Amino acid sequence: MQEVAAPNIKECANCPIRHRAVCARCDTEELALLEDIKYYRSFSAGQTIMWSGDRMDFVASVVSGVASLTQTMEDGRTQMVGLLLPSDFVGRPGREIATYTVTATSDLVMCCFRRKPFEQMISSTPHVAHRLLEMTLDELDAAREWMLVLGRKTAREKIASLLAIIARRDAILSKHAASNSLVFDLPLTREAMSDYLGLTLETVSRQMSALKKDGVVVLEGKRRIVVPNMDRLMEEAGDDSDGGFLS
Amino acid sequence: MQEVAAPNIKECANCPIRHRAVCARCDTEELALLEDIKYYRSFSAGQTIMWSGDRMDFVASVVSGVASLTQTMEDGRTQMVGLLLPSDFVGRPGREIATYTVTATSDLVMCCFRRKPFEQMISSTPHVAHRLLEMTLDELDAAREWMLVLGRKTAREKIASLLAIIARRDAILSKHAASNSLVFDLPLTREAMSDYLGLTLETVSRQMSALKKDGVVVLEGKRRIVVPNMDRLMEEAGDDSDGGFLS
DNA sequence: CGTTGGGTTGAAGCTTTTCAAGAAGTGTGG
DNA sequence: CCACACTTCTTGAAAAGCTTCAACCCAACG
């Protein structure tokens, strides 16, 4: 459980998330300001990046890998409240103390900004503030979508919804767009899935088996998923089929 | 189901939500700009303000009353994804089509801004944009808190959580702060509560009765709630007792 | 004074959880 | 290179919690 060495990225210009992250709208000059206050950190799968209640001296963008935000009750029940993919933003300007526990779900690289100077940039450069507003509104929409999943969907629909979300993101990143079938690796353990879905890990396992038995997905090993028919998966998720799957 | 007459507010200076809403940070000059693009609308309890998928020509602040955002699946299952109280903001700058159905849960007054000019203000006046970012971040926190409720709490804890949230807001607004006991009116029907909590209305009713039987709350009629001991209610909600109840 | 909308309560049924055992894959040291 | 431990995942059986279906209450209102 120790931090692994920083990766070989330095220049914002070459950054894989340059055009989707909080810096997306920055011009050359603003980017130079960000370069001054940024540094990279890497984490290995399973590592906790920050505990709820910790002092937080930075905010950050996910560069590669997957991280999760979780909340835990005293008796140990935990709920994932955010799944952070490349370009997603972590931390809240103006807040010193972390509200959620942040965990690296896979190996992870983050681009961190020292908090104080970043907060100043929020005030002084409208491009950063505006992009952050846009991203926060997107996250709020995602959270609300997830509230429907948590509150009203069956276990089977929940699993299908999660797989659909991950498949969709993967399709966007790797541009398999043309085909109706997809292959991807689950970046989550069964336990992480259960924490996301408000289920037990046994129920997750059972429903995964059921979807496999019914031919909705094919499992190659425990982590690799093949979706032969995306429309079918969307149907199982209870969404109106294809609801803008590549938008 | 028709719109009732607009109320007798005109001046931002006298507005009850002047210091909490999206306009909170505006100076006199900015306020004058807002006055130009604003108009009031009133709705009666139960009225739908906007359907998911409708074209949306305004954004708005709740001035008084309670509204809700809901999502509905094709088969009719519905989940409330937002409870909008006075000063809360409705609508998304940059979005033409409503994502959620907005309903007046009680009689309601809204301060509406024409969307296009409001979007221009977002770009041109940092005070509005900054306040909107802050409010959106708060809403995101609230949504995540609610994800824990939906995903991991029992029916009894869900009810207690909802009552605690409403009690807390009421305490802030009406400044009963000193006392540990509280009285308030539920602004929600049993059905609205069930939509919020991801339960059936029968379960809501049963758990309300159970909390009453156990002395956690006293019901005066169907809507008026007395909470003799706020700490007790927080315990029932499964939160660490009093987690900053008046912050 | 009957109708209507909101609320309560009961009984049966179904989904998900809980508890428990075991299988499959991964890594370590002898 | 195999044995052993360890983690992750799967599956079964029983139990719990919530939903479903149904009946009924009550206050408001035309």
C-alpha cells in the first residue's frame, strides 16, 4: 500500500484529458498558471487516497484509471456515491475537509492542484470556473440518474444499468461506436459493484450469473465482459432502449 | 389546475430569498439586470410546472413553497430526485429541454428568469456564476447523501432521515434553534414521501405509525409533526447523532 | 350526504439479505 | 514446482423486510 512512482506526463499539451477535464477551456496563458500549481500522483488498485474527514490540501483530476467516492455509516454499511473516470474532478473548492472517502478502484494517476492557488484561479479565471460548473451540473445529473437506479430498480436492472454505463463509457473512449456488440473489462470488484448498487455482493454475483445464463452478457473470466447486444442490455436495465447511447 | 395570480413581490430588495438564492452575491447593478429578465409565477399544490422533455424557456428560484423533481420509468415507477425549498434553483443554463418533471408539492411561488439572457449573465457576471457553482456543489452533496439513504438505509431509517432533513430546514428558517424539540408541517403527501424514499406509500404509512408508537414523533393530524427529541430522531435515522444539525 | 383523495392496516407473497460452505484464481515460501 | 494461504467469487437454504392486493377509515367538498 504505497504510492507508486509518478508517470511520465508533464506537459498539459500532451495530456490525455486535456479537452475534457476542468482545464478544458483554458487558453495557453491559463494553462501555464495551472502547470505551476500541479503535480502528479499515482496510486495502485485498492489504495485509499483520502479518508472522509481528512484535511484536503489539493483538488485533482483523474488522468487514468478509476476511483470511487464512498460514504460509510458507523455500523459499516457503505454506499458508493461517485465513480470517477478519466477527466473527472475530485474535491470541492472552498472545502478543507473531505466529505467522502476516495479510493483507487484500479491503478490510478491523478493530476493534483494545490487547493489554495486553485481556489484563486476559480475566482480570477472564468474559464476554469465555468468548466467546473458545467462538470458539476453533469455530475448532479449522473447522481440523480443513479438515485432512480437505487430507489426503484430491481437487482437485475441495477446490474444491467451499471454494465450499460461502463460499456457506454468504454465505447466512447475506445470508439467501437460502429458495432452493436462490445467487450470491456469491469474495473470493479463484486464488492465495489454491490457498494455502488446498494446490494450485497452475493446478490450481485447471483444476478451476474443470471444475466450470463440468459445470454445478456458473456463472461470471459471474472472481469472481462462481452455484450453481444447492447439494445438487449439497455432493455434489461429498464431504460428506454438505447436512450442516446452514443451521445 | 390553472396558474394562480402572481404575488405581491416586485423588488429584489424585499425578496425573502435575496441572500440565499442564485442572486445572493449580486451587487445593486447586477440586481438591476436580473430585475429586467425576471417575472413571478405561482402554482397551486399538485400542479405540474414542467414535464420531462418539455422545452424550457426559463430558469427559476423557488421563492416560497416546495417543489419536487421526479424521474419516471415507462412502467410508471417514479423516483423523486430533488426536493426544492425556498432559494433553491431550477433548470440548467445551456439546456433547452427539461430532464426532470417539476411539480409543485405545496402552493408555490417562483422567480423565473428568461433563459437566454440569464445564460448571458452567467458568462458576464462572475457573481451569479460563482453563486450558482456553490449551490450546485451543495446540491451534489445533498444528492450523494440521499444516495446513502436510498441504497443502504432501512425503511424506518429512511423515514427518520426525511423527517430529520425537513425538521432541520424548518429549524433554520424559523429559528427555533434553541430548543431540542420541534414542530413542523410535512410539505409532502405519503405518496411524495414514498417517491422520495424509494418505498411504497403503505410502507411509509406503516413506518410513520411505528415511529409514532415508539414515541419518536407525535402526529397531530396527518401532516403536523412534533419531534420531542431531535437527538433521538437522528439516532433513528442512523446518522451519527446530531451531525451538525444547525450548521 | 354521497363522492373523492389521502391515509391506515392486515395478510400473503416475493425479492433480497443473511449465514454458511465451497470453488477458483493468485501469490509466497519451502 | 508444489503446497498452502488468501482473496475473490459462486451457490444454497433459511430468514427478513418490503411490496402487493385488498379492505376500510376519515375529513373535505360540491
